[in-house]
Amino acid sequence: MSVYTRVDDRDLAALLADYALRLEHAQAARHGIENSTFLIDARAEDGGPRAVVLTVFEQFDGEALAPYLALLATLAAAGLPVPAALVDRHGQRLRHVAGKPAVLVPRLPGEHCFEVGSEHCRQVGALLAALHRQPTEAGKALPDERRRLKSLGEHLCRLNEDDQHRADTVLRRWRKVPATRTLIHGDLFRDNALFNAEGRLTGVLDFYNACLERPEYDLAVALNDWAVASDGRPVPRRQGALLAGYRDGGGEWDESVLALALAVAALRFWLSRLAGPVSGESEGQGSKDPAEFARIFGYRFNALGDGDD
């Protein structure tokens, strides 16, 4: 788990009162590295149980969060299994906790799946196809992923000379690929999906890397987590299942663009992990191991061949 901002039960109880909820129990979430997240058991005014999640944002300000909150409300209204922010008695979605922006959302049913099978991958692919069909209007105010990639380039100096050359190569090729305006998740890792006891996908979390980009990039981000072995080597059976789910859901992709996107997405998360935790005061997981994505990048880069620079 990662907790950068500590919130005591008295403050939680006061916050929940604005949602007509009474605190019963709260604990820090076990996964995640960028924000402080608390799993809360509460009671509604009628005595019924309510499970909610409080996220305190460590990197976003309220203005930057607004388009994401609007996006989640839109996606939830469209029937996608996403945690749209609850509205308090003042009609507000965005709150502040310990001086930082925060939201309270329903806790979706299910658990994270870390023993991945083909059926999990198929459902992830189908979910991405449904997301990519959503109108782009909801994503117009979101940040540009290619600008984010450019800003991460300042960490290329941390790589050895050979890896810097490989990174420059894939980024140069990616800049030549025309962008499209598909609404993507951008961070659909295993710890951002929930499955119930029957193995059905019940929730998709953490849309704070969502943006408008090519669908191949979103597929690549997911494939680099759901369809690789512990050593970073691609697992063809799982990769095929995810792409089959995406295709059966109406999704389409360009094979050559996907191959390049797999390398770019691996590099993106390698560099973001090299950037380290967001706070020296964190407790728990902190930044995940950059070496994991260094290995994935190596496999994805080697699969590209020479190509044209």
C-alpha cells in the first residue's frame, strides 16, 4: 500500500457526515503508488451498509481533477463499471482533506486479480473496446499523453547509453505515427481492475491517466501488464485472448502501430517509475520497481526489428 497523507478517524467521520454516512471502519488500500487511498465501511441513515473509498490526491489540484471527475460521471452514466465520485450535501464532488483535493466514491465489488488467466485478459480487451467507443467529447479537456511522454524524457539521462539510443529510436518513430482521438484509460494494470468470485470483471479504477490517443497505445499499456510473465517476457496466449476480446467487442487496431506502441508504453512506465515516489513521507509500497519495465521494454524493442528511423 501507499499512504502519503494520514487521515484520522475523527476527520473521516466529519467528512462522511456530509454524505449522510456514519464511519464504522477504515484502512489504507493495499495497492497503488500515486495517491493516498482509504477503504471505508460506513452506514447510511437507514442503517444499511455502505462501502466507499476515499482518495486523497498527491499530484493533482482541484482544477486539474475536474475533467476526470466529469469523465467518470459520463462513463458511469453510459453503464461502464467505473467509480464516479459521490456528491455531498452541498452538491460537490470534489472535497479537500488535509489541504489536498479528495473524492469519495462507491467501493465497487470484487478484488484485484494477480493470477491472470486468458479469460481475465479477454474481458479486459472487451472493456477497452467498450471504452474506446465512447464519445470523445468527455476527453477534450484531458492532458495530452504525447506531452507527458516528452516531459518524462528528462529521465532518459538515467539510462545507459545503449538504452538511451533505443529509447530515442522508439520515441522518434512514435512521433511519426499520427495521433487519433480515441478515449483511452492509459493505465489499465491489474491493480486497476476488479473481478468477482466468479471471475467476472466488475470494476475499472484510476482513470487519472485517461486521455485522447490511439487505441493501440491503450492496448499496449494493458498488454504489458496482463500478458507478460514475471521476467517481462510476453505470454502469447494471454496476449491473444486480450486482443480477441477487443476485436469481438468491435475494436480495431493496426499491427505495426501496436508493435511500436508496446515499446513506447513500456518505456513510458519505465521512466515514470524512475521518477520515484511522489513524497519522501510515504508509507508502504512507494514507486514500483523500474527494472520490471526495463525488461519488458527490452523484449518489445527487440521485437520491432530495424524499421525506419
